[in-house]
Amino acid sequence: MNLIDKYVSEVGRRLWKRNRKDIEKELKSTLEDMLEEKVGKEKATEEDIVELLKEYGRPKDVASSYNTPDKFLIGPKVFDLYILVLKIVLIVEIILTLFGSAISIGFNEGSNLFIELLLIVPKILSSAVGAFGGVTIIFALIEHFTEEEIDIKDEDWDPKDLPEAVEDYNKVNILGLIGKILIVIFALAVFNLYPDKIPVFYQSGGDWVFVSALNMEALNRFLPYWNILWIALVILNFIVLIQRRWDIKTKLGDILLSLFSIVILAVMIKGPNLINLESLESINPELAEKLNPVFSILGNMGKVFFGILIVVIFFDIIKKCYKIIGDRV
């Protein structure tokens, strides 16, 4: 892929999505026309392209000219640093909130896990809004009172150092990826540290009571497989997050993990039901006997659901393989 494509992709990465495609097409056409005018009938060398791109300007500056920064609360002088700091602060806030909730659940023996889980979402939203507001206000003030641009990269840039252009199907949804990582980490914490706090509710004397819902024998059989899959998912998503794109290696890794998830689901279909009434039987045998047919049906429905998931994942794997083969051809 030539330097012009890389340059256009780097500019496009900094543009608002609404007009990105049109601007990238226009920019590439403009640069190719300028290059043709520059070299005439001769074949353009890499040095000719490098010189042209340096004359045209840094991708950041070109993108700013399209983004009409005068309409923004955070302008181009500090925008890159603002985004970097905001991402770091939000990630730290979310991790601290999840960690605090996990500690609260672990040390409060009488806590209701279901209620605590429901409260985590508003806690994360509250901390995230506070962090977003604080960072935005600080950088808005910096933008207002600072005349010079704050650049987190060197002033001298070399078009040869531009990253590879990323096609749409290789691009990464940063927030979505971070969300997946946090969800998996939370699942690791809950199922490894507090599996007994995943409840079944029943009413006794006008009050709601909960007991552990999981079949510990089944959980101990499945959990090692889950842990391997979840840890591998976290590592893979971190790699993609750092690279900010999907490449052939991460795509193959994703396919391998999908195949492994099919193996896990097959083991779960053949194995014992994950949810049972053992805990409830020791507290309220009569209620457990009444609910036993319901839980038996739910267990069978769960295995049917696992079978459907296997089919869905299998076709998703075929789709991913088709895309990889299409990319390589």
C-alpha cells in the first residue's frame, strides 16, 4: 500500500464519521493530481511522494481544517492530548468502580448479589460522567487560555512512519472493545471469587430470600474451560486495542477462540445442569420439590440454547474465514 493511501487513512481516522468517506475520496484525488503535476510524465518515486505529503501538511492539521474546530469546545490545540487523557481516566474510573463493587460484595456477607449487579451500571455511569465532565472542563480552560498548540508527537514528522491504512472491516470499536474486556474481567471475578452469591429468589413470610443458584459440581467442571477462554479473550482484545486494528494474526486468534467456545458449549450440553436446587433443598425442601420440574425444564432449555449458540458461532466462523480468504486473494 502506497504512502498516499496511508496518509489519507491517517487523516480519515481523525475526521468525524459523517463526511469521512467523501473527504477521503476527495483528498486522495487531490494528492494524486498534485503528484502527477509535480512529476509530469515521469514515474513518481517514494521520495517524490514524501516531499509532496510534507508540503501538504501533517495529517492532524489537514483533518483539523475539515473539522471546523472553531465550533468545538475542545479545539485542535489540545484535542489529541484531551482524548488520550480522557481514555485513561475513564478506564481507571471504570476499573476502580468494578473493583470497589467486587470488594463490597465480598466483604458484606448479607449483600444481595443481584441488587449489587444492578447497581454497578449506574455507579459506572455516574463515575464516568463525573470523570468526563472534569477532564472536559480542564481542557476547555486550557484551550481557552493557551495560544500554542500542545502536541503529544514530535513536530517533525515523516510520511514513511505513517501506520498502515486500515480498511473498514479491520477497524476497531475502541469503546466496544473496552466494554468487552471489562465484562470478561468482571465475569472472571464473580465466578471465581463469589459463585455462591449468584442467587435464586423465593418468598418466605412476606420477605424475599435468596440462596445460591449454581450447581457447584458442574461449575467446578466447567470453570477451568471458562477461565482459559476468558483470559485468552482479554489478552486478544488488549492486543487489538493496542494495535487499533484487526490483522491476520488476531483474526485467526479470534477464530481459534470461537472454536474453543464451541468445544466448551458441547461439554456443557453433555455435562450436568449448571443451575440446580441443592442449596434450596437444605433450607426449604417443600419449595425445592415444587420448583424441581421448573428447573429441570430450564436446564433442558439451556442445553437447547447452547446448541443454537454452537450453530451461530459455527456460521460466524465460516463468515470470518471467508473474509480472511477474500483479503488474501
